[in-house]
Amino acid sequence: MTMTTTQRILDLAAAAPARHGEDLVLLLGEANELYQQGLKDLHREVADRLTGRATADLLAAAQAAGMPCDASQDRDGVILLLTLAEWERSPAAMAFIDMAEAAARRGVRLIPEE
């Protein structure tokens, strides 16, 4: 059985509270890679799904989704905004964000504070 990106991120998020220090950093790193891969995969799917749609329609959809955009944005940029709007509502993205925020409250981050 193949584990999906979402399943793996949910598993990592469930394991995170019991992890500390470098173990938690490694777990966050793996989850971050999966988060980025999931976003890339969804971007391809959204771009394919929106092929042939007028840019004006895409702009209207992005604005309706609450994404900051205006008529000066190119089609690829609007498709990325629509992808982000969809991705941020996914269980994988929400689990990763919750995990990263909880780790940050414990003083653990992927990017060190300056």
C-alpha cells in the first residue's frame, strides 16, 4: 500500500508532540518537504484543470477565494493563487501548519531566529 502525502503529513503531525529537539527538527523537515511536494503536485493539477479558462474568470475566482490579486497579474500568478487557496484548506496543509506552529511555541523552528 502506498502512503499518500496527506497520510504521511498527518502521521508526522500525530508524532510531533512526543518529539523534542533535533528529532522534532528532522520531523518538521520531512513534513516541510512533503508540504512543498503536495503544493507542487496540486499546482500541476490546478493548472491542467483551468486550461482554457479566461484569465478574467480566474481573477474573479481568486478574488472570491479571498486571495489578493488584481488585473495586472499574469495568468500563471493567478493560477498559483488559486492553488494556494485550495492547498491551504487541505488536511495536509492544515496539519503541517498546526505542527509547525506548535513546534515554534516549543522553541523549535526549521529556520533559526536571528
